[in-house]
Amino acid sequence: MTKVVIIGGGPGGYEAALVAAQLGADVTVVDRDGIGGACVLTDCVPSKSLIATSTRTTYVREADILGINIPSIHEDKAEVEVDISQVNPRIKDLAQAQSEDTRKRLVKEGVKVIEGEARLVDPHIVAVGEQRLRADVVLLATGAHPRELPTAKPDGERILTWRHLYDLEELPERLIVVGSGVTGAEFASAYQSLGSDVSLVSSRERVMPTQDADAAEVLEEVFMRRGMTVLSQTRAESVRRTDDGVVVTLSDGRTVEGSHCLMTVGMIPNTEGLGLEEAGVRLAQGGFVEVDRVSRTTVPGVYAAGDCTGVNMLASVAAMQGRIAMWHALGEAVSPLKLSTVASTVFTHPELAAVGASEDDVRSGRIDGRSVTLPLNTNPRAKMNEVKDGFVKLICRQHTGIVLGGVIVGPRASELILAVSVAVQQRLTVDDLAHTFAVYPSLSGSVTEAARSLMLASPE
């Protein structure tokens, strides 16, 4: 029986464990923080739970546009009040329950779970304290942690990483978010909706510079319309505590005062102290584990998955990397990881979801394609719900019409993108999508409508 030892119990680790157990391996997961890892306990699950609360808050605050009159809001002009001392315990309880459910699933499938810190002694021996575990296959799934600036050291009280947020007993009155990538944008959007006065510090010309430019522009407009202050093209040089808050000094000389500062300036892989380099595992720039498209490291029998690899740091990608590793290691047929089919979402309000090729790929000539963009404010279901912000963008190959990618900005874009993801994965054409029935009225109808526009469009 093949012995598999997995270091780390996050999505990359526990999904790999389930596959390996299904294939008859003897599987052990070594985990130090709790099954589910940071994704379940401190990052993805808690943040999206917080965002669920913030989204509901926005719906209540804007209910009058649908003719719903809530006297405490509209007659007395009182604000929607969010009790963070109730919100945060619910979030932590939910995360812990998800962790426990995943642990029970692993045990039910015959996976052994060991609590502790692991170290690679050699490619076939994993040390956990004084215990030595022999392994035919080792999977590294150790994740990553928030990057810290030496001039802005988090203290968990006023200067925070996102992992400190769920211990707050009061809603930040004036929150300064440093970093306008996906994480920064999500928390800035959420806390603005919850009732904080939010300032977002962006080093680039626009927020979320790695996302579709049209989508980022829509979201920035929404942020500012709702009262957010966006400070563009400047960096936070330092953050210091005051008696009752923080002062952020920017690279252009300005200072911003707030009650709290949230630092969202990237991730550092958890690869130190694991004995990786001594065992021959090559690390790439930044300390990330170097892997190929079937999750192999530079050492035979040692695989890696998830954020510690730096490959598109999403829970879905970590899980797929872990599954691919086990399928490959245990002799199953496997398709290499194809990043062009990965769907991603920014859980702002509205949401931004994307998959595959971008419009920038078309404009730059990297792909021979064409695109169409349909605003959601022309969609009947959107009109019924007073949705005015957002669009559906579809990209296809110039002559064959094969769907290459898409972007959706709108409510539940994370769900709507699935249709485009299936089309990209299965190499469907816009004709295939155009001839697919969509419910009327529905937001998803804009996906098939976009396909019809491309089907009828004549290539230049």
C-alpha cells in the first residue's frame, strides 16, 4: 500500500487526502492550525461570511428603491446598525464548524490526522516532533501568511492583517485599507457597507490593477458613490499608533488618520523551517515551492499544492493541484493544470468574476479574438431588482467563435460565471451558447445574449 504524507490540511491538503484515500493509499495529514487551514479558519470562509452580512446590509439600506419603506431608516434618517460583537462570533463559529465537518470527512474516509509541525528529513521521511513518518509520496500544502511591512507592524488592535478582523469587538469607525488588490477591495467594500468610513490606498492608477479594466472602473465608481475615499497612485510608507487610532504616512507626503488600518500587501509562503532546500526541493523567487503542471517539485516523490507554490493563489486552484498530485503519484490518468480555465471572483458588491482570456489579450494581439460587452441595466431581471451597475463581457476566437473567456460584474457573478467557465473548458462556440436556453427573465440570459451578438457579428 502506498504511504502518502500530506503536510498541511488546507484545500490543497485535504482534497488531496480524499483522492488518495479513494485510490486506496495509506494517507496521513499533518496539520498545525486546524483542518481547512487558513482558507477555512481565517481567510476565505470568514471573509465571505463577513461579506454576506455586508451585502445584506446594503440591500436593507437601499430597499426604498423597490418601494420597501423601513421607518427606522427612511423617516428618522437613522443608519443601519451592524453589531460586530454578534457578527464576528457567528463568523468564527461557522469557520470552526466547517473545519470540524472537513475533519470528520477525512476520518470517515480512513485518513489519519496528526496535529503538529512537520519537517522534511529526506524525500521519504517526515518528522513530526520525535515521530518519524515514512512516505512513498509527500505533498507539501503549507499555505502562506500575510506579508508585513517593517514600518507598519500589525499589533492586532489598531494595525491589522485580515486575520485579526474577527477578534474586533467594535466596528472600525474610520478604516484605512492599504492595498487595492482583490483582498483590499473586498474588505474595503465590505466595511463600507457595514458602516465604516473607509479610505482605500492604491499604489496604482486604479483599484484592482490585475483585473479587467472596465470591471475595475465600475467597482471604483460604486465605491466612491457609496462614500469611499480612494487614494490612488500613492503608497503607505508607514503606519503608527496614536492614542485613539492610527496615522498612515503616504509616499506623496500626505497623511491619513483613522481608527484602524488594515494591511493587505501580499502573501508570504510558509516554506521556512521545513527542510525543503536541504532535501533538494527547489524554491523559486519569494520562497515559493517550484512545481510543474502536475504538481511535482524538483524531488521525485515530493509534490506541492496551494499557496506555498504561488500558482494562482485561489482555494479552487489549491484543491485541483492537490488532486492532480495524487492522481499523478498514484498512477491515474491526469490532465495537467490549465490556468486558462480557472475562474476567479472578487467578492465585492457587486461581484466581479472572470475566466480565461481577457480583452487586453485581444487588444494586444496575444490572441486573435473579438469581444462584446452588454450592460446589465438593459437586462429585464436586472431592471426588476434595480441593478444598474455591471455588465457581461464575452470573448471568442475571431474566426471559429470558440469561447475563450469572459467577465461578469453584477450580483452573484461568482455563480453566473459558471456558464462561461464550462464553455471555456469544453471549447464550446458562441453558437453553442447562443442556442442554449436561458430562463427568462434572468441575469444569465445576458450570457446567451452576448453569445448571440458574437454569433451574428462579422469578423473584421
